[in-house]
Amino acid sequence: MLDELTFQLQKPQVWLGLALTLLVAYALYRFGRTLLRALEPHVRGPLMTGLKWLWLLVVAVSWLAVATHIAYLPSVPVLFDLGQDIENGFRNSAGQVLVILALALIAWNLISSLSGRIVAEEEFNRRTVRVQTLKGVVESTLKVVVVIIGLIAGLQALGVNATSLLAGVSVLGLAVGFGAQSLIKDVFTGFFILLEDQYGVGDVITVNTGQLSGNVERLNLRLTALRALDGTVHIIPNGQIQTVSVSSKDWSRVVATVNVTYAANINDALRVLEAVSNEIYADPEWQGFFLDKPEMQGVTQLAPDAVTLRALFKVQPKSQYAMGREFNRRIKIAMDQAGIEIPFPQRSLNFGGSPIEIRLTREDGGQDPRDTQDRTRPPVPPSLTRDAEEEEV
């Protein structure tokens, strides 16, 4: 028998047959374990353990018998005949369907196992959300392909013409596609947003040229959820997103501007701006947010009511808001200390028309003209305060 086995193992087709039968045997074993797992709520204890070992023994003996038949070892008549019977049984419709189901189950479990190793479920950040969503798309697509292939193969094994059935399913899918165009558009747009990493969870974005903005709290194939500054959550279907402005991708920038009056000394103002910028850059509390030294741009605009000075800070993503507030605080203090005025809107009131005549009469009914104070006052300029008017009276 050993000489026969050595001779047969020299043939490549024997090795291929053994590998395929081993795969089918493993698939049948997993299929049986799945069925037994479904029975566990009803069958417990030693009986369930015995069933599991019995199923393992049946699969092992069956594979050994089929392997004996494939290797053509008639010197072991019991296993050889059993293997021939098993092989003939799997050639009929029921056997083929069973093998197809087992292989489909193996493919299904293999897809789930491999996709689960891509990223840890407990992690939650920009990368993991993107990978998890794309993983879900790929996993679902592969599982649908497995189901379709298994269904077609099973129908063919039962003698059913699957071509006409597929034609009917295609027409139904086309009708559903026309009825769900908006949903399909959302899904495709969301898929490319994730695939191209246009933005992710934690990014600060502005959608459709300033219509909505906020922090991305949730992102999937169908929608994007933004948390605005006031706490409002905006739910936006991905298909309605035309343009996206991302304020926190790779790096951000603080546009540090300050306005001074035309009467101010521009060189002094620029020195104050540079000193404040370098002060923030050297501060240990803020230095870690800088990606480069502050860039002084000088006078950037001569507005009708002010001269605009500007510096640029290249900083870590999403740190530009806090640093901008700190810059505003420090530049205001520094400008005040340097005696440089930051212009602000002022309003002057002018009263037109004829002068205003004011007549005052005492309520105690005094008879003396000096007591009654009944006289005409000269017009009072609008710039005088009420206290000044009463003092004059």
C-alpha cells in the first residue's frame, strides 16, 4: 500500500484533488458547527459535546475515504468503497448544493474575519472611521457577491435555468434604481468622500460656499453631521454637498490683522505687531502649535478709515481659533501701551433747522419774575451736556 501511495502522490492532479477535498471537508465541518451552534439553546451539556465530536469524526472519516479513492488505493477496500460512494453522492444535485452552501459559508466567514483585523473596533478617530466605513462597503459588496454566486450555482445544481431569473432580477433592480436615485447619489458621493479622504470626523468644514459650517461629528456613506458653534447639529445628505472648504486639513493659518489710524506712526505699529507675534511664538504655552515662524506681511490695505497691518501664523490644524483670540488680546494691550490708537466707529449727532427755544416755569407759582424764571434762553449748542444746561439755568 505504501508503494501505491508513493506512486500516486507523484501525480500533481492527486495533490490538487486532495487539497480540494480537504477544503470541502473543512467547509462541511464549519457548516455543521454553525448548525450545532444554532441548536445550543435547546441542546446543552454532554449531548452537545458528543454531537460536536461525532460531527468531527464523520467529516474526518469521510475525507479520509474520499482521499483514499482519489489516490486510488484499492488495497484499503473499506475506505476505498466508502470514498467512491461519497464521491458519487456529491455528484448528484443534493450533494452539490450542500457543497456550495458549505463553501459559501466559508467565504462569508473568511470575509468577516479578514475585515475585522483591519482596524480595532474600540478606536475612534478620523482614520478609523474612514477605514471602518470603507471596510463595511467592501465587506458588504463581497458578501453580496458570495450570495449571488452561491445562489446561481445552487440553482444550476438543481437544474434551474438561472439566466431567465437573473434577467428578471436585473429589471427589478433597474426599477428600484430609478426610484432611489437620490439615495444612490448620496451613497456614491459618500463613498468617494471617504475614498479620497476629502474630510473626516473631527475636521472643521464649510459646506456649499458658507451655507453651513461646523465640526464633523459623524460621516458615513449617506450623510454628514456637522456640529455648529452654537451646538446645532446639521444633517446634510452627501448628495447635496457641492463644495467643501476644510479649515483643519494638514495645517491651518492664523491671519493676524490689526487696524491703526492714519495718524499713527506705521513703523512703530509694525514693530509692535512683530514684537507681539514673536512673543506668542516664544511662549512655551503656544510654541508647540506653530509649524513655522511668524511671517510679517506689513501694510496690506489702506482702507478709508484705517491702515491694515497683517502677519501670518502657520499652526497645527484647529488651533488657529484659540491662537487668534490670544493674538487679539495681546495686540490690544500692546497697542494701548504704545499709545497707538485702534480706530473704532464713532457717531456725531447734528440737529438741523431753526434754533430751539426753551422756556422754563417754576411749579411753586412764584410771582417775582426772577423767581418764576420765565424767560427765553438762547439756543444751546447740541454738544453741551444736560448737566451744563442745568448749571446755566
